[in-house]
Amino acid sequence: MAPDRNEISTYFQQLQDQICAALEAADGQGTFREDRWERPEGGGGRSRVITGAQIEKGGVNYSAVHGPMPVAIASSLGLGAVDFYATGVSIVLHPRNPWVPIIHMNVRYFETSDGTWWFGGGIDLTPHYILHEDAQFFHRSLKNVCDQHGLDYYAKFKEWADNYFYIQHRKETRGIGGIFFDRLDGKDGFSKEDRFDFVQAVGESFVPIYTTILARRKDYPFNEQERDWQLLRRGRYVEFNLVWDRGTKFGLQTNGRIESILMSMPPLAQWEYAHLPEEGSKEKRTLDLLRKGVDWVDMM
């Protein structure tokens, strides 16, 4: 039997529980605060936020919302007057140490009353300083997950991430990308079970990927200059989420819970007028790599 929305929602709740427990253990100090909320039009969720020794601010949110589809969104998706159901888990972690990257993951399921359904999601990494060892490990890990479900998945979804996580007004990528996919449905010979299996594999790859990188870098010494650069890069992260991110816009347009939608915002960020890093600096080297099409898997 194809998984129904109740089975999928139950899985996402379990995934949230597993990831929160693992992150608390990895942080060693912080614990998640949970807010349960209800959406007046239908559904609700569990928002969880942590402030700890290693994670300056992190959120792991679960939601399952439903109701009439807003006309503007239905039109943009090529749908008529339908009801919708959307459920998923969304994660953003902002570390204390500038040598530990920001990470984002989202896995989600969407269906409408006319029988339309699809899965979406992805993982992307936003280092304040790009370290080749970590970038390669991250992308190779994602490629291994993708290759088990579709040999063209990694290349296709990496390109999608490069294009999606792009700050158009800055002409730079938000970070080193990862994978991004949307509207994975029953076309092209895939069943609902196939798509759900892939989404589960992506979700369950999060903990081993991020805890490995965190363990490598959490004790790196850093200075005030590197902290300032971290805050500047967080500012770029904010710009993308508020200007370009479709998930943020969907949440706002469907009367979602504002605290949960803006969970992705860092605790501190800064903007410096016309800031340009010095030529030859590690900051400039990172900025030069924030572009589409980098082959992180086979990089030297």
C-alpha cells in the first residue's frame, strides 16, 4: 500500500524526535524548548529551539497544516480551487564557532484534494569559511544517499540547489549548496513508496553528516575578526531567506506561525556598508568559491 498522509506525518514526527535527541547529545549542554501550536485554518505543529554550548541557535520544526489553498498559491502551482495538506520537518542550525558551518534541511510532503501529491526537500551547507575537507565530505555523503535511489539524482538535485540557494542581488550562492528537490511525484516510473524511501534516506543522513563536521571543528580557536565575518555571512543568510526563499513565503502566505517560520533567523547578524575582504585573505577565498557549478565531490 502506498503511504498515506498519516503515515508520512507520523514518520516526520519520529524524525524530529530522533534528530533533536542526537543534537542535544552532540551539543553536550543545550536542550530543546518545545512550543506546540495550532493553525486556525487547520493543523499545527511542534517548534523546537535549542541554545547550547556548540549551537548558538538551532531549530527543528515539525508541522502538518491543511485547509483551503490560497488562490495566489494555487494559481502559481497550476491548481484550481482545492484544499491542501502539507507536512514536514525543517531544520536550521547556527553554530557558535565560525569554523562550524550553518546547515539547513527540509523534508516535506504535499497533497491536494484533487489527488495531486509530491515530496520535496533537501540539505544545504553554508560555511562561514569553506574548508575543502568538509565540503567534499558533505557532498560525497549526499551523493551516496542519492545514488542508492537514482543515479541521476545527485547531479540533478545539486544543480537545482545551486540555482535555488542563490542570492541573485549579490550574484553569489548562499553557501556550497547540497541537494534540493521539489514536486517529486509518481511520474517517470517512480511510485509513492520510491519517493518516500528517498525522502526518509535524506532525512536520516542529517545527523551523521552534521555531527561529524561539528566534532571536527567545534574546538577550533577563533578571533574577533573571524567572529565578525561569521556575523556578516549570517547577514547574507538572512537576505536570502527573507527575499528569495519559497518556503518562507509559503508560510507567510498561508497564515503560518510567525515564530516557527522565522526560526531560521540567526540570533545575531550584521551588515557592514560596502564590505570587501582583503585580497589573498581566507575570507576572500571563501567568497570566491560562492558560485554555481563547483565540483565538490572530486575537488582537489
